[in-house]
Amino acid sequence: VKAMADSRDLRKIQHEHKDLIHDVVYDFYGRRMATCSSDQFIRVWEQQDDGNWVKASEFKAHQGTIWRLSWAHPEFGQILAACSFDGLVSVWEEDASSTPKTWAKRAELNESRSPVSDVKFAPRHLGLKLAACCDDGAVRIYEAQDIVNLASWTVQADFRCKAKCVALSWSTSTVHSPMLAVGLWGAAGGVGVQVWQCEDTRRWTAVLDIADSSSPAGQTTDVSFAPNLGRSVQLLAFGCTAAHVHIWKITPGTPAPAPGNATPAAPPAAGTAVSGKAHHDPPRADAACCVRVAWNATGTVLASTASDDGSVRVWRQRYFDGEWFAELPNARPDAMRI
């Protein structure tokens, strides 16, 4: 595992996991980090004043491979959620009074009948909610009945996507209805992402299907909404096995047909339009899989990782022409205007 101590310093961490690491997530402030692995353990790390990272806690969380982790907003406490191949979602809370600090399992959500591939806490303004997606295409949204007692969670919504689900991302917009993007694997018609919108407190509707032109089989690896700081449109990035990163502009509230490879789902997207995309790299025979995509805090810079060489490419949009280009010298600045 590698982590940035500051803008100029890259630190290497001896992660101590005994198998492949599947996810690394930072907390809200970026001073704590959690890792999960096929060894079924979660490790929590803290950054010291000198920039070094030290292990604060470790605990066995599941009976199968742990795929993803998610931190809740610190307003609700130090809470982690994990999902696993064993079909469970677990919710953990730190006991700060103990020395060393320990984590206690507060809830185990077992509604899934297949492996759970991703889990994400909702943005703070939506309350203490948790979304989880599964290999069988099911997506469930849980809500804590009492933020003080994390043992009680209810299923607020339960809907099914077109294919196997591999990734989730919440929209952070406070002015639009809640939206959730779901990355798909092997969907008919090459659909890579389905966007769902909450029309009232509990009813979610599929409002948009986004096809992956670079991967006809629809093999998405990750999906991420950009943080929305008052932007009238929403930016959605997703990576795929064909070594591409796609960036889509979604405009809620403006009735318009969806051009290009975006088609309204059934029922039609009420007031949703998609206007463009940007490619990670041109297709090539030895293309590497794009594994992860992540935005900076303001939603102006996108980072993507590749599976072959472990490289990280950083993408930024030019102000004068709207094109996205790769800032790192080893990445070709190929882009399409959005």
C-alpha cells in the first residue's frame, strides 16, 4: 500500500495482509485509512504528525473475501461497513475508550443470497443510510433506526438491476433528488452503468442506462460520482476492462433526449440528459483493465488506476476547450470533449 504524506511525498506501508488487498479507503479527513483483503481481515491505519502511517487496529470481519469498505460521515461516529463474498454486510464501530482502540461489530445484514460486491454509506444530508449491491443484480438500501444504536437497520429500498452489480456511487448533490449509480458486468446491450433516482422517500426508479462503447459486453469495474459543490450538472466517471475511463455529464431536471450511447431506461428518465464522454486511453490489443476511478474533493480532478503496471493516471479538464487530459507524463493526453 502507498499513501501520500503530503503533496510531494509518497510513503510505502507494510500492509501486513496475508493475501490480495481489494480496497483502500480514507476517512472524511484523510487522516485514517482502512484496508481489506482476501485474508478476511480489516486493518485501520492512522497518519502521524511526521507523515508516517501506523496500524491502529486489525480484526477479522468475515468468513470470506472482503471486497469493499466504506466510512460513514464522522458526524455519526467512527463507523465502517464491509461487504464480502460470504453474502454479508457488516457494520463496525470503534470503541475509542479502549487502549489500544478496538472495533465492535454492531450489525450483520444478511438479506443477500449471493456475494455482496460493494457497499457505500450515503452522503451526510441523507442520514445514516447504507447501499449494498450483489452479484445477482440486487441493490438494497438500509437505514439505521437509531444512530445511537447501530444494531437495528431496516431495508428502505430493494430493487434489481439488469445484470451482476460490481460497484456503487451516491450522488452528493443536495439540490437534486438522491441518485445512485450502479456499475454492471455482462449486461445485455453493453450497458455499463444504470442510474437510479429516488422519487420519494422509498421508491427508486431506473432513470438512465449508459452503454459502454469500448466494451460491448458491459464489463464495468468501478463507478464514481464527482463531488457536487453547487454544480448544476453531475459528473459520473466509470472504468472498464477495455482500459477506458468514461466521464458522463448528467443534467437532472432538463427534459432532453440522451445522445450518443445513453438511452433512457424504462420508465423514461424524467428530466435526465447525458451530453458526452471522455476516454481513458484508445483501445489497444494489450489494453489493461482500469481498476478504480476516484475524484478529488472538489470534483475537478480524476484519478484512475491500471491493472498491468499499477500506474495512476491523473486527469484534469482544460478550462478553454473543456477537454480532459492526462497530467502524468507516462499517459497520453487522449480525450474527447464533454
